Amino acid sequence: MKMLFFYLLLFCSEYGFSQDQTIKGKVVDAKTKLPIPYAAIGIVGENVGTVSDEDGLFQLAIPSQFADDSLTFSEVVHERKRLSIAYLLKNQEIVVALEETVMELMTVEITPDKEKRTYEKLGVKPMFYWGSCYANFKGGAQIAQLMEASAYPVFLSKVRIKIGDNTLEKAKIRVRVLEKTADGLPGSDVFEGIFLDIGYQEGWIEIDLSKENLVFTEDFFVCFEFLNLLWKPTEGYFSIVCSEVDTFSKKQFVRNASLGKWQNALPGQRHIYSIAAEVFRVKR
């Protein structure tokens, strides 16, 4: 087995075990009443959050210091809703209905002639099989890698993540593409996302996005969101391959809750997760 390093700093909560009360409920579409899977639920800017499961159900422990705060419910194609934690705690059967919204994505028509394309690889290349493991990636923990092309506009062709040891039978992740804010942080979604089950898969996991016609005129982020990695602690292993590069030259951010605050990946460490992308430009 390859050597694993347990960097609990990345995804463990900074609030320890001060969780006093638990909120349970279901997230549904306001019109169809159908469950909304993998909706983000949490306190914006804080590492307290989770995601709904395949049936729209959720359960979230609330530390006592956030009793007077609010929970935000968010999903890419639905409008956000904010409810007070005090109100939610008073109700035993919580059903949160989200209104559907139209997401406008930038699309273009591209030539099918691949000979007229110039390709460029972005992101991080792995140098060592050093990994990061954690016993529970549930709750929408995310890693976002800034992609900086040498020239624009570019079309996003593929995204990749390097996985080391993986003995998990089920490992569901969501691939997202985010804009870069004025502060240089990951921002809003520009792509609704693709769900993948990467159970038992190792090596480069590659996702083809060439048919999505995603064009960028400035830097953007590729984000991997960990939705539900199911394993037995004594039997399962999962590692994200790291590379020994300068974290200041490769801008990467993490957050351990679905709506939590983005932070620099592994501050003080010279390791960064291997996330890459491929873009192309059309020759004129």
C-alpha cells in the first residue's frame, strides 16, 4: 500500500465537538414536490454544513454558538432559501421547498475540425504519491484549483483529478466549474456539474466536457465536491494525490462544508492536490 498522510487540517471542523442540537428534514422542488438530491445546506461562511442525500433528506448538527444564526439551502438550478435555525429547531418535520430558477450559461458554436485547435494543459501534475485521507468526506467538502491559460478565449475540454489508494465501494463526487471573484476566490457556478461514482477507481480520473461548449475569457476554477464516500474505517482507504509544488504559485482553495469559507489549501505545507484541466483555442 502506498504511504498515506492524514491531513485532518483540511476537512475536519474547526468547531470540534460542540454540536448541541440536530436539524433533520427534506429538500424538495416547490413545484413538483420531488426531492432535490445533493442540495447544499449550511451557514454561509462557516464550516457548518452538509448536503442532502439521493432522497433529498438531510441531518445537520448545529454547534451551540450558531443557535441564533440561519441555514441557507442552495442548489444550482434552484433559488436559495434562508431559514432561521431557531425556527427549524421548533419544527420536527421540516420540508424545505426551493423554487426552480433558470441558469444562464455561456455557450458557443465551435468547429468540429480538431486540426484547427491548439490545446493547453493547466493545473497541477503529481510528483509523489502522497495522499490526503479523511474518514468522512460527507457534507460537501470541496477542493478548487485555479486554471490560468496563457491566452484567451479558451474552450474547456477536460478536467482531471489524481486518486491514489481507493478501496471504497462507493465514492460519489461532483465536478463543478466556478468563476473567479474579484478577490481571486472561487465564485458562482458556471457549469451545473457532473456527478460521478469513482468507487475503486485509482489514477487519473478524467471527465470529458468538450460537448458542454464552455468558453472562458478569463481564469476560472475547477472544483471537486465530495458528496458521500462510504467506507468502513478499518477496511476502506481513499487518498487524493498531492504534488510537491509551491502552493503560492498554484492557487488552490478548500472548504470542508458545502457553504463554508474558502481557505488556502494546506497553509504552511508545500503540498497541493493534483487537479488539472485541458483547454483549447480555435485557430483563426
